[in-house]
Amino acid sequence: MPAQRIERLRRFLPVATLAVLVLIVGALQPEFLNPDTLLDLASDTAVLFVLASGVSFVILTGGIDLSIQAMASLASVIVALTVDRLGYASFVAAVAAGALSGWLGGLAHVRLKIPSFVATLAVGGVLAGTALVVSHQHSITLGATQRAYIGWITGPWLGIPREVIIGALLLFFADTVQRRTPFGRYIAAIGAGEAAAYASGVKVGRQKVVAFVISGAFAAFAGVMLAGRLASGSPTLANEQLLPAIAAVVVGGTAITGGVGSIWRTLVGALIISVVRTGMTFIGVDIFAQEILFGAVLVFAVAVTIDRSKIPVVK
Amino acid sequence: MNGAALPVLALRHVGKRFPGVQALRDVTMELRPGEVVGLVGENGAGKSTLMRILAGVYQPDDGEILLSGRPIRLAGAADAMRHGIGMVFQEQSLLLNLSVGENIYLGNEAAFTRYGRIEWHALYAAAARQLAKVEVGVDARTRTADLDFATRQMVELAKALTLEEAASGHLVILLDEPTSVLEQTEINILFARVRALKSRAAFIFVSHRLDEVLALSDRVYVMKDGAVVAELPAAGADVRHLHSLMVGRDLRAEYYRESLQRPPRTDVVLAAESLGRAGAYRDVSFALHAGEVLGIAGVIGSGREEVTRTIAGFLPHDAGRLTVFGQERRFSSPAEAVDCGIGYLPRERRTEGLVLFLSVAANITLASLGRLRRHFLLDPAAEARVARDWVARLGVRTPGIDAICLNLSGGNQQKVVLAKWLNARAKILILDHPTRGLDVGAKEEVYELIRSVTGEGIAVLLTSDTMEETIGLSHRIIVMRDGVVTHRADAPPGGKPTQLDLIEHMV
């Protein structure tokens, strides 16, 4: 049946796209394919992937979290300001702040029945403002003693960049939560058919809030990683990360309308975005001009991944 | 009867199939100028499918539609309207945030547009003329939300009459259950208007209130199982006769597996005492026993739907007591009802019953994932085992447990919903129109399953599309009208009440 073939095509399209992109960039710039460049690419992808896998949970429920970029920046500021006093606990504090902001955004969405894009847009504004205020609008560079605490984030370990190892651990964790826990099943059910999930006794509101908590905590973790890589915290550190993160989720084949998707797909999507980014830099495209392409890619990916016959009205 | 006049609208051997169901077969009927034709039948008889075909929503698979003698194809609702077919539906199509005039000309503003802007004066003047046709004395600039329901219905009628100017030829107006939410005086006004408008249009009137159909119509078509089974002049017909034509089939006891109906146990699993919910029902009392099927009969608006939804956890009661397994309960969400061992098989199978885009296995385990958890993680092997087991036990015909439910037939979807609750070990099943949209064979399978689960001690609260089904399946029946219980009847095998016994308490 052609419908099934289209469905199968849809599923393998992201992986095929990734392979083709790697080959194209490799053909243009053979040095791209040497292992060191690829490892660099992987470590550059890690932050984007962590950001994207968190928001994947919310997107699976059919919602969206627009506060992740602001949360990541704020987390970097929290680390930079507190690592002196708290040491390693500053990382925990940052991630806890992420979970808290996700919880508040989730409650605003579920309890006050505000559409998630509005609720998280507002939360994002609050977080961005907070980061600017507490940092006095400055980027805070970590001193030598403080840098001792960020060694676990950067540099190679047994020849592998630590970002890649952290990313892999989070991949394993997020994938397990998504595929193997009742929560993972519930959010897929909510995304694919909220009314049926509700009638089946699923505590829909609670599951959604948990998804936002995960998204916030992952965003904060991404901010911690950024702070570690750049040895600084800044209220604008993660700017221009929101669009690529959501693009990564959708390019990987997770439906923006919810119900269908996985963390592995988000990984593929994040790699695609990363390869495109690196490829463009290789070719010499202005870094700000890249946003133009990500915007276009997002629209294209949503258009390809949604089966419009199943969705009569899109708002 | 004016036999010489050319029918305004005629259907010739019209048929319509849906996956697994023949919704209409060989339907032939005609509508003459200035005539009101009544269309009656039980739910599932094919009335709404027929109306949707006439409204251009569905296209027939067989047969043809003739408009003033010419065959036509209606490609959509807008196309039907262009051909002079208007509709007044039970679910009103008016947008409440717009004014009455805006609603009347919604989608047809072009007639009043000059240089890209709407000339509101012209539009409202025209709307006022339409309102005058139905003798509604409201200002066309009134916000629709500020009108009462009956007036809105008149506005709908006025909107349909705008086709007079737009369409060539004779006007046909479909009235689909227009009275179901109106008071008697409002109904009288609506009927008076319809009679007065007969010179302008011919009407097809669908209603489950048979007395109204007889009062308003000139002729009546009776439908059953997708076919027209009788056509008769309204004058001289009576409700009883019409009803027996609708039901048609001789009541075959075995259709409902009556020989498998066992006496219920004595233990009460659920009891309602003077249960009430403002605006829906009041003072409703009954006891449900293990192994019993308790049917609730009543028409739309009787309150039985709301009682069902209360027990399923959707609409909390605000008066009286609800006791489930000896504990007083008040459910504020379905999750709480599920925790008490209640499973709800909704009439909206495709939206509330199943997550259509999840697999058969995921749907079967959705209400009981907690049991498949080992060290926080789901055990995929155990899930597959459970799903395969239920698929085999209930005879679900599916390509596999990983197939998504979207592609299953209605009957098999219903079995998956049932499997979900049986796997969740529900002790009380609320069956809300369990055989809606199923064909005869699938219905019988569902009946058999109902007998089999009640045999194991599960209690069933049943609301059904047809009286026949309610009577055939139930041990006991309560009848509701206008939010209160009006009658109670025992229905043991061999001693079932007749439909007429119950219907007098329903309407």
C-alpha cells in the first residue's frame, strides 16, 4: 500500500537526510570526515541535543516549551554566581531551578488552562529578565579556582570528549524514560488522543506537568554544560538556541502535534542541525544567516512530518 | 397529494458504504413542492447518513440524486447550498460571537462588498428582511450569544432561507432534530413558521419525537438498517404504528443471547441514592448488583447520558449519595472512577474510547500500566503477553498487537476498549451506546461478550441506541424523562417488557 510506503519513508527520512548531508559536506571538505572533526561535531551537538531531548517530552504531549533557551542562560548565570560558594552543589541548584521553572510553567498551562506556548513564552520572559537582573547584564567569566569545578564537563576522557559522554548518558536516561516507563507511554497517549487517555484514567494534568519539569531540568543542564564549555555564565549565553532545538526535535521526525516521536529521533535531528551548521561554517556562511536556514528547515520539517489528513484544523 | 408535480428532490436507489458497514442501501424517496416529509428511524437506521448526503457532506456510492428532475452531484456543503439545499441542524451552526446579520450572511459577504469593504448597512438591511420571513423580531445587529436557543433556531431557519435569493429553482430545507432542545411553546412557534414557509420551500424533517413528525409532516418515510421500510401519509398514522414499523424485526430473543442471561448476584456493587446534578437530573436512585445488566432508557435530554457520565467520573453530582463497593464516592475525574474499579466504554469510541494512533497493545494496557512495571520500567514482554492473550480471548481481528487501532473495524475497536477494562480488572462497566455504528454481526459479538463478562460477576450499566437492545440485554430497566426516573421494570428472560410498556414513560 502506498500509504504504508509513505509512512515508512517518513520514518527513515531523517536518518537518510543525515547520511546524505554528511556525505555532501564530506565531499566538499574531506577534512570534515576525519575522526577528530567528527568528535568535535559530536561535542558541539551535545548541548543542542540535551536542550532538544528535554523539550521532546513536552512536544510528545502535543505542547511546546519556549522557555528552554532562557532557562539555559539563567542556569549558566546561576552556576557562575554560586560555584564559588556552593562548589558542585551549584550545578544541582541550577538544574533544580530548571525543574522548578518547568513545574511553574506546567502548572500555569494545566491549572490555569493557558496554552503551553503562551505559558512558556511568559515563563521564558521571566527567566530571561531574572538572568539579566542577577548578572547585572554582564557575562561572568569563571576564575581559575572556579574552573576546577567544571573539569567534568569539558576535555577528553579516554580520548572521548566529556560532552559526548554526558550526552550519551542523558540519551540513555531520556530514552529509557520515554520508551520504558508508564510516564513515557502516558505522554504519547496524551499527544495522540488526550480525550481517550483522560477517559482511561490517566492523570493527564500531572503527566503534562512532569513533562515540563523534565524539559526545564534538561534545559538547565544544557546551560550548565554551556557554562562549563565557555567557562562563563551569561544572560544571553544560550540565545539563538531555541529555534535549532525545536527544529532538531521536528527534523528528527517527532510530530509537532504530539503522540509520535522518540529521543533517538531527536538525536538524529540534533545531528542534522549540527552537520548543517558545521557545513555552512565550512562553506563560509555567516553564523547569523544560518538562522534563516533553520527557520526554513523547521517549516519544511513540520510540513513533512505532519499527516494533515489526520488533523482537520491547525491553530 | 399532488402526484402530478415534478418532485423537487428525488433519491433513486441511493447506497452508501463505510468500512465494514452498509450505511444506506437502495434508498428511493422523493420530496414534492411545498411538502414536509418526515424521516424516522432508530439511531443507526441511516437517517443522519442520508441527511449528510443531501447536505453534500458525503457522496453516495450508488444511485443518483435528482433535483427538479436533473441528476446532480453535491460536492460539498457549499455546493448543496448553491443548489438550494439548506439545513437547520440540531447542533447549531451559528457563531455566537458574531451578530445575527453576520451569521446569516457568513461566507456570502461578497454580495455586500464594494471595493473590498463590507457595506454593513446593506448587509443588515438584507438580514432584517430574512428575519422578517420567519417573523423573528430581533435586531440583526444583536450578538447571537444574547439570543435564547429557540430564537437562534429561527435565525438558522432565516439563514437557510437566504438561499431563495442565491439559488435557482426550488428550495429544500433539511430540519435535523430541530426540536430536541426546545420547549413545547417554542416548538409550536417553529412548526407554525415551517407551515407558513411551505409556499417558499419543501422540508425534510428528521426527529425522534414521533408525535411531532406526525403533526408537522405530510408524508413519512420510515428507515431501518439503512433502508426505507415504509412510506405512509401522516394523516391517519399513529405513533404506535410508526414505532412498530421502525423496530420492524420480530424480537428474536436469541439475538440478545437471552438464554445466557443469568440471575444477578445479591451483592450491590454500586448504589445511587437521590443522586442529582443541577440542570441535568435529580433524585435518581438505583442499585447495581454484581453480574447484572441495568439498562437506562430515555430520549435525548432525559438526563440518562449525564447520569452515566457522572458515574464514569466526568460530571460530578452535586446532590445525593453515590456508593461504590460500600464507600461513598464523588468522582471529579475519570481517574478516580477507574481507581474504584469502574470502566467506561464511551459512545465516542474513536475519540474517548481509543487512542487511535497507538497500537492495540498500548491501548489494551493503557488503564493498567502500573501492573506491568518492574523496577520503575515497563516489561515489554509482559505487555505483549497480556495483549496477545486478550486479542485471543476476545477474538480481536487485527494484523498484530503492534497495529495501530485506527485501521481496525468498529467491532474490533470496541473489543479493544473492552479488553482495556477487563485487563484493568474493572468490576463495573459503563456501556454507553456500545454497539453504535457496528453492523449486525459485530453487534452480536458484543452482546455475547456482555453476557460472558456479566457471567463472571461484572456489573454493567447500559445506555443504548435502541429500546430493543436495552430490553434484550438488561436484567432490569429504569426509564428516565426530564431528569427524573419515571419507571422501573424487571426484564428477566422470557418476561421482558415491551417497548410500548416503556415508551409511554419516556415521552
